[in-house]
Amino acid sequence: MIKKILYCIAFSFISFSFLSAEYPDKPVKIIVHTKPGGAVDLMARQFAQIAGQISDQSFVVVNKPGGSGLLALANVYNEKADGYSILAFPAAYLAPIQTTNIGFGLEDFEYLACLTISPEAIITNRYADIKSLDQILDFAKAHPNEQKWCGPGSGSLDHLMAVKIWDKAGITAKWIPYGGGGPAIASVMGKHNHVYVGNPEDIIGRKENLTIAAIASPERHPTFPDAPTFKEFGIDLTSDVMWRGFAVKKGTNPEIVSYLIELLKTVSTDPTWKQFIKTTGVQGVFIQDDEFQEMVFRDAESSKTYLSKAGFSVGKEPPTAPMPVLFIIVTILIISSVIFYYIKKKGIEKSNIPFIAGVGLSIAISFTYISNYFPVPREGTTVGAATVPQVWALFLAFVSLLILYQLKTLSNSSKPGQVPLVLKLVGILFGYVFIISFIGFLPATFFMLIAGMMILKHGNIKTIFLTSAVVILFMYGIFYKVLQVPLPMGMFF
Amino acid sequence: MELFANLLSGFSALLGTETIPWWQPGTVIMIGITIGIFVGVMPGLSASTGLALMVPFTFGMDPLIAIVFLVSIYTSCAYGGTITAIAINTPGTPAAVAVAMDGYSLTQQGQPGRALGTSLLANVMGGITGSLILIFFSFPISKVALKFGPPAFFSLAIFGLTIVASMESKNRTKAFFSTALGLLFMTVGLDIINAHPRFTFGRTELFDGFSFIPALIGLFALGEILLNIEKDTGVKTAVKTFSSKLPKFSEIWTIRKNIFKGGAIGALVGAIPGAGATIAAFVAYGEAKRSSKDPDKFGKGSLEGIAAPSAAAGASEGGALVPLLTLGIPGSAATAVMIGALTLHNITPGPELFSNNAQLVYALFASLPIGIAFMLLIGYLGTKIWVKLIAAPKAVLLPVIIAIAFVGSYAVKNTMFDVYVCLGFGILGWVLRRNGFPTAPMVLAMILGKMAETNFRQALLAEGTWTVFFTNPLSLGLLILAFLSLFIPLYKEKKMKELKSNL
């Protein structure tokens, strides 16, 4: 018996090493932190296409947007270190990972290679009064803290670059964050802001409107030879680049790591890849593991410095309201019981509407309470993170009170129907989303469909099973196979 | 006249060139339209996702063919979204929410064919209006679009919000309650100016706020299903037969003004980057109701209420191509994907495109009317299928819609959290609706809330003073419009009441 077990163990070891030698023997996922269509996503898709041709296995891009990129990072961190989840790793990750307490850090990843870089640059409107770096500096010195600089996001790579430039050039200016690069560029084209911080390729196709005031690289850019460098103006900014590379979770088998690095190297010399790089305007490079890692940690240090200069708390959690959830529940309970007594005393017709208004009022109060702990507005501004939520909360409280005041005139036209049946279905749905992570999306959906049709009293069992099977097949075919949505597959598949 | 010569060369390019066989453009347009309608119909699949998934298929194509293919997908998505809005009260796109209000109501009366037909025709006419405006007025419109700075965007958002007042005249207080709730929900997530996490309760998933599409699917699809189950005995449906009868020509003729006004509003508002189809659809709906002789019918299956937002949604697609082509600025998530896709084909959108690659631009223009003609055909054939589908027994249909709603919610960001969001908003939608609280204002508030706050704070940060909202002419004009759209309905009603009490 013991022999048998040992034999089994030995065999499984052999088969395991056999498997890892055969890497990759199933599709490899490339996790991207943006929605489809972003610059990083396009790079990952182009890489996936070429890598798939080279290695016989398909490489599938999986978008995990959200949490300012941290969800994608967490996704790879929570997967096995087996080399089947590669993370597209742009410089944009540095700041969010430093300002949030997520339980892991940059040191938990193995950096494979960096494939593209692009120097940071400042871009101005060709027809504006302030367009050259000299003009920018003169205006900023004459009008401290009035010049408007913009770019995507707050605490982003470009924001920190702006802070760095102000620091090195000895000027002060305002940072106006936008939801993305596009709207920020549009704001400079429409002369709403003076300077856009981005990369030289941002002006491609818009050279009639925009001009590069300065580039943070040691020499002039080969594609944009007209654009001066910061160095030419005596400002020491020569190595600020936005890089995009790939990483895997730390602890991945070294053989797999070297396989992937080799693969990345082959892709980086592929003619299709080179054509793609040329079109996007960035520079194609191949910076291998140690060197790439060094670059990541060097830029992380710089990021930390300028994050604190920009007023962000690095490494420590911002203050939050104590026990927010409890506060909400208690508020709802108190207000509901007050309403309950009031209705009983006045003898108003029984209805749910006053309670809905009560919950609205409670949410308004709770949101005001929680937002009181938000950071105070920065110097020179009157409006902070708490202002707008509090205005909306005031609006909600006002409307809720108005509903309570008008109770008699608001008719409750609808009569309650089959509420127990609805609650039964809601119960099934809760069970459904709960078991998805255990048995997978498709089996769970299959059971939900059957249970749902049964409680809605569809008589024909054959129809129920047939329809459910067809729906599952449709989902599997269209969503899983064609659209490559990575549905959770659970423990059985 | 150069324009016409260019257009002619664009059309001829679609009939084949040395490198493109004659059958290819037409085939590609038809496939693109079909995919687009499918993507629009599936809740959770947005135009941007659909486009991004199709980009790899275009790698081997001629750039012209690739663009025509992608544009066909893009333009037909809006129509796909209105189909489910009308058929099962599940708007496939946010803009379709405005169509759902009257469209679904007509379906409940047993006339889905009339609603779908009106929406299709209005969408097609809107699409034509939009493409004409795109062809002839791209550059002047793009100049106006650039004038929109933070103050003007803020005022536009406020104007959009005031439409709630005219949209819901019966339950105005309840509608404002939904609006306020939606506005507050939209403040969840990292605040754009300070990057401070607000109301996230320590969950990283909430950093970017509630995902909009899962919330929309929950509020409408799931909320509607739960309400349906509550009100229905499961055996007897209120309407036993659904008619696929299309609207009569005379009916369409009487709403022609709404269609053209909706089309014009759609093309203009759609051209403003960031504002997009949703505002256009709601503004068109509000305007149709304001100018209607029969405003009481709105919300109860008014053809005008279907036609105006459908036309606006159809036209806004053309409008959103204006900033894309003339400035290289994406006006929406979908156009952002288009820019990426074009880049892969060595084409960078922007002012230089018109001089460097004129034939391509005009072939794109020429493909719009052809695509619209195909859409009319496919949409017409599809109407009968849709009507058949919704006539399926509810006990089977409803769980299937739930399954598709959940898989759609998951597909938006590939995360289970969005499925929970969908379920949560579904229950919220049911509770609100069964007590007479409309949910469409919440959707509008969720879209405009973020826009209002971001631009409000950007404007204050940039200008440092509150007066900028009144000194900027565009902003002031929009604020006056907002004021009027808020108080005119109230004033009118008061007058009506006085008249009635005098009688």
C-alpha cells in the first residue's frame, strides 16, 4: 500500500516536471488594467497575437479594469505563480500601489522585460500666447500658482512629472486633473489650459494645433527632431520615461521566466511588432529582467518623493470615519422607528413610501457623517472632496423630508402582489451568486435557470432542461469562446 | 464642390479599387451591422467592448475595409440597444433608457411591432441626419466643441439634470428622490481631484465607483423582472398576444418633426466630447414632450416619446465621429477604441487626416448611408423575431433574461463584484418601482453626476472663483436653459390648475 502511495507521489512529481517542461500547455492570460482600447491594451493585444504565432499556444488578453489598476495587479498576485497569468506592467502602476494599503507591493512581482518607452514631454497649443518653455517659465514666474497644467488623473505619472518640473525649474503652477488623456488634450486645444503633460506621440495627427515645448530625454527625439529637450533650457530632466513592460508573480519557475523573457525578446524583433511600435510613436526597446527591475524600483523611489511633494500620504491610510457601516444601520433603525410611531399616531394609510424616504434620509445623514472625515480642501480652494457629496446629500435629505411632508397626497396606487414569490426568487439569486465561485459560472447558471423556471411554475420539465441547456451552450459559445470573457470555471473544470 | 468630388471618390472606393474586390465593402458593412446590433442587444456588451473584440479580426484587412467594418459596428450598436429597451425593458445602452420609457409601455399594451418599427425608422432617419451633419459641418462643429471648457460642461450637466422635471410630471417629488439617490451613488469611488477614496468601505473594487452598466442592467432588467413576477400570476398575462404590426405611414408622418429635431439634437450634443448619446436622448425626449400637443401620453406609449430619443441616439453616433475625425479626440469610450484601432492601421485621426488620407475619410462618410440602409433591412427582418421571442412564456423568458443580465454584468470588467452590483441594484430597482419611484432619473443622475462634479471642481480649481459659471457665455446660456427647463413645466401646471379651478 505504502509502495503504491509512494509510487503515486513519484509519478505525480514526474508528471509535474514534465508539464513544466512543456510550458505553455494551455492558453496564457495577459492581464491588462484598462478597458479594451487603451494604449497598454493595444500593446498587449499586439504582443498576444505575435506570441501566439511563435509559441503554438494562444495568448489571451484579459481586461481587469477598476481600482485605478489595482484590481489587475491583485488578480495576478492572487493567482498561482505558474506563468499562466502575465501582467502587462506600465509605469502607471507605481503611484496607486504606493498610496494604497493593499497588502502586497512591487517586490512581489518578477519583472520580465520592458518593451516600449517614451520620454515625458510637455505639450502646448501652437496658437496660444504661451507655447515655448521660455514663455511657460516667464509666465509662471510672473504669475505664481496661476498657470494651468493638465493631464490624466491626480497622483498619476504625468501629475508627478509636472510637480517634478515645477520643482526643478523653480516655478509654481496649478494641476487640473482630467478623467483621461483625450479630454485633457482637448482642453489645451481649446485653450482652457496652458500645458499638457504627456508624451511626444500625443501630438501625432494634431501637429497643426499642438506643439511640444520640451522633452525629458538626454537627446532630441528621433521622430520629433524639432522638439527641444529640457536640458537645452538648463533644466536637469533627462531620464523621465513612461515605460510599458510585462511581469509575473514572484516565485514563478525560473525556467518559465526565462522562456517568457526569450519569447518577449523574439517578439521585440518581429517586423509586425516593429511596425506597430512605429505607428504608435513610442520607442521599441528590450530591457531585460534585472535592468528592468532596477528601473522599476528607481522610478518608484522618485514617485514616492514627488507623491509626498504633491501632498499625498504615502504608505499610511488616510483618516476615515469610524464604523461607517454600523452608523448607517443604526441611523436607518432610528429613523424608521420614528416614522413607524409617527404613522401609527397619525393613522396614515399603511405604505412603504415613508420608509423609503426614511432610508433616503438615513443615507443622506450617513454620507454627510462619513464625508466629514475627508481631507480638508487644499490651500487656495474652497471646495474639497466632501463638498459635492454633501450638497447632494442635502438635496436627498430635502426631497426625503418633502415626501414625508406630502405623504397624504402621494397616492400609493400599486397593490402588493406576489411578494413571497419575488423573495423566493431573490433568495435563489443570492444562492446563485454565492455558488458561482465554487462550481463555476455556467453550472451555477444552469441550476439557477432550472430553479427559476420551477418556482415560476413552468409545467414542462423537458422544456425547462432543454432551454437551460441551450442558454448555457449559447453563453459558453458566445461569451466564453468567441468573446473570450474569462468566466469563473469553478472547481470542476 | 470639392466636397462632392471627394464624396464621389469615397463612394467609388466602396465599389472596389485595385486592391479591394468589389464585393468586399458591402459584405463587410453587412457583417458589421449585424455584429453591432447583436452587441447592442446583449446587455453588458457595449459598443466599446464589441469594437475592441473585433479589432484583431481587422489586422489582415485593407485599412479602408477595416475602418468601414468598425464604423458599421459602431453605428448600429445604438439601434441594438433600443430593441431590448422596447422588448423587455432592458436598455442595452444608457441612451436607450429614454426610449424604454414609452417603448416598453407600448409593448405592454401588446404593440411591440409599432414601438420597434417607430424606433427603427427614427434611428435610421436620425442616423442620416447625423451623417449629413458630419459630412457638411464637421469643422465648424468641432470648433464649437473645443469651446466647451469645464464651466460649460458643468452647466450642460446641470441642464441635463433639470430634464427630470419635465420628464416625470406625475411623480415629480419621487423622481427627484431617485435623482438625488443616483447623484449620491455616483460620488462613490476615488475623487478625481484629490484621488481620495470616498464611501468605498475599504473595498478596492469601489475605487472607480459602481460600474455603470451592471447598475443599469440591475435597475432595469432585474428590477423589471422582479416587478413582473410580483404583478403577474405566471399563468395569465395581461396581454395575451403581441402584435408585430409595424406603424402606419400616417403615424410616422405625424411625428416627423420629432424625428428631425431629435436627429439634430443628437448630432450636436453627440459632437461635444464627453456628453454623448445619453444626454442627447434625454434632451430630445424632454423637448419632444415640451413641444407635444399631447404631453399626457408620454410615458404611456407615445410614439413621439419613442421617436425623438431613438433619432437622437442614432444621430449622436455621427456626431461623436466629429471630434474623433477632426480633432483626434475621443468623445466616448467607443470612439476611444476606434482611435486605437485606427492607429493599428497606421492612421492617426486628427485634422491632418483630411489632407493626408482624404479618400479614406470620404469612404467612411460614404459607408454611413449604405450602413444605414442595411440597418433598416436587418432591423425590419429582426422585428418579427423579437416579437416572437418576447411572446415566449414568462416562466421561461424571465430566468433566461436574468442569466444573460448576470453574464453581461460580469463581462463589463470581468469581475464578480459587478454581478453583486447588478443584483443589489436589481433589488433597489424593484423596491423603488413598486412604490412608484421612477428609475430613469437615477440613470440620468448617475451619468451626469460625475460630469457635473468633475467639471465643477476643475472650473473652480482653474479659475478660483464661483463667478466663472456666469461669466462664461456658453455656461451662462446653458444655465439659463436649465432654469427654464426646471421652472417652465411647474409654471405651466400651475396655470393649468388655475384654469381648471376657475371653470
